[in-house]
Amino acid sequence: MIIVHHLNNSRSQRVLWLLEELGLDYELKRYQRDSRTMLAPPELKRVHPLGKSPVITEDNRTVAESGAIIEYLLERHGRGRLVPPAGSEGKLRYTYWLHYAEGSAMPPLLLKLVFSRIETAPMPFFAKPIARKIAQKGQKTYIDPQIRLHLDYLEDELGKNGWFAGDEFTAADIQMSFPLEAAAARIDLDGAYPRLAAFLQRIHARPAYQRALDRGGAYDLLS
């Protein structure tokens, strides 16, 4: 049995979605973030030394990292579904987006989150103006331009095909959902990025996506 160690409001939502798309049975073990620090609970370290999610276990195997989990599940249980044919142009694009999502798209979004929290973090009164100024400058001069660069790129790429790897929905679209949902939580995509906004609307309407939400619970990235 596949066991998904599911942390609320995390990348493990993508794993639930993939499992629902494949129609696989799985067991869900829930973990809740600390309401103050928003970090994962220490119990997750009993599953994997880093104590992060997503992580799955099956037949005495432990697999972590979203991309690795996706590849593992598709190789073992996919029966050729949600992956373009080997050697095709679509497979090359698929592999690219599978790695791009966490390797390139997420870092500036994470920096945005961290620097935004610096502005409101508790600290001695004399340090607040300095910290706020550093955080605002970092966002204005580097982080925000980087996010716009990536969103412009993604908007253009979605204009070439219906989905990221080509004309058909693949697991690369599942992998790309998290950075785009993270971006939508911070930026209004509807005006400047209509293709990205439409992509999110399409994936959110998929029955398997809705079933994953029902299993995984509240997902605040959507709010």
C-alpha cells in the first residue's frame, strides 16, 4: 500500500492529485504545520531525516521530493499514462518542466515569502526600519523582477501548446501547479497573465484535482 505522509498546505497536494489521476489506492497520514512557525512537525523526521513533505512509503521504500515521487509512481504504477513517449519532443519538454518547477520557478517565490515576512517579523523597534528597508529593496531590485521574468516566460510557453509538455495533459502539469498556485496567491494573474490564470482554472476543474482536495483537506494556497 502506498502511504502518503501529507503535510497541510504543501507540495504533497500534488502527490495526492497524481494518485487520483492514476486511480491508485493509497493511505493518507496527516501532519499539521505549527501555527506559529508554519514548519512541519517533528514527527515527519521519523519518516525522513529532513522532516519535510511530500514523502511516500511503499514496500519498505521511502521516496521524498515531489519530482522523484512523481517519477517513481509513474514508472511503477503509471502504465504509460501521463508521460509522453520516450524519445519524443514532448518527453524532452516534460522532463524539463518536471525539474524547472522546483529548480527555477520556486526559489524566487520562496524568497518573496521570506522577505515579506521580514517586514512584519517581531524584532527590536530600532531594527525594524533597517530590516524593512532591506526587505523592500531586495524585493524591488531582485525578487520581483525575477518573478516577472519567470511568469512572462511561462505565459509565453503556454501559448505554444495547450499544456506544458504539449497538447495533452501530463504529470509535468501536476508538477507545475504548485509554483503557479504559489504565484497566484501573491500576484493577480488574471490581468497580466491570462494563459496562466486559465491553466489554473483548467486544472482546478479536473475531477481528480477535486478528489485530491477532498482527501487532503483545506489548501490555503488557493485562497
